[in-house]
Amino acid sequence: MADHESWTAIRGLLSPRFTVYAMDRRGRGETTAPQHRRIEDEFGDVATLLQVIGEPTFVLGHSYGAHCAMGGVALLPDLVSKLVLYEAPNPIRSTANLLEKLEDPASQQDWDRFVRTWLIDVIEIRAPVVDMLPATPFWPQMITDAAATLCDARALTLHDFDASRYAGLTMPVLLLLGSESPRGNYLTDALAAVLQDGRIVELPGQGHVAQAMAPQMFVDTVSNFLLA
């Protein structure tokens, strides 16, 4: 539930030390996308951007974007120096029951209820934290991107994830995990088990949206890894 504008604060904190490319995925920002799509198509989008940049790059992906990041990096690993993955969701969590909970408010165009259902029932962010979000600048963007997020959920349900596909990645990989996140919802441990140079770092006191709730902590953790 984000586009490149949602990362403005993070980009501002990173830009003194890095050249930052913030990518809008399909259906975000000014991009378009069909309602029914495959996540593998977005792997190719990431690889295309890497080719356009044309030099060794650091790649960071969050949530569904972490799937896109690692899939794209696997296509062109020689163009990536380091990779940061923050809580790639486990596709097995996208069950028919969860999708049904999302399809109901979506069918009624009740995007506020959709976003709350997504955050509480799918991502399992604690309700008191979700209650704080409507007062932040992030909530309008979440509402705007709710329909695209439903398409993401459908695509993730169809994705046949196999961690062993990433065993050949040789670059250092930082696997970020919020200390308050339900660990089984994410692929952090499955990826750590197969990556040649993967390390898990917990973000203390954080869940799935540390970039919004603790941007300086998030940037410091990422920067220390990338510049080490």
C-alpha cells in the first residue's frame, strides 16, 4: 500500500550517501496493471530497472516488494552488490479465507474497511497501531492503493515460492524483521536457511512498517549494512 511518494522520508535520509531510485510497481503511482497478474512479471520489471541503471546496485524491497526484489535480482545477480529484504510475506498465508475477507469490503468499495482488514487480519499489525495510522500521511496513500493491493494478494496466492531458487545468490543479503512481527508470516527464516551470505537483523519494537514508524532506525540499519 505504497508508491514512491510513500518513501519520501526514507529517500531524504538516504540521499546524502546514496543515489536513490524509488520504483513504482504495477498499479502504483502513474503505472497501470491488469487486475489479474503474475508476480513473476514484476521480477522482470526490477531486472529492467537494473539494466537501465547499468552499474552495480544495492536493492531494497519491502513486503510484496521484497518478493519482486529478490526475483528481479535473481535474474541479473551480477548487477547487484547487496540486497535488503524486509519481511517478504509467506504466500501460504494468502489463503482463500483471507482473500474472502478482503474481497467482501472491496466489492462494496469500502476501502477503509479493506485497509483495516488487510493490516489487522493479513499482516497482523496490532489494532492500536492501526488505529494510529489514519492520522498519519500514510493513510490516504493506503486507501488509494487498496485496489492494487487486492491484486497483489491474488497474485501472491498463485505464486509458487521455492526458497532454493535463491540459494545461488552470492551477494550479502540483509533480512530485516520487526521484533513485534509474527515471524511465521514471513519468509525470513526460510531465506536465511538457503542464502550463502544472509543475515537476520531484528528492528526492536517494530512490526511490518518500521520505515513509517521509525524511519531513522530503519535507515541507520540499512545504511550500516550497505556501507560496511
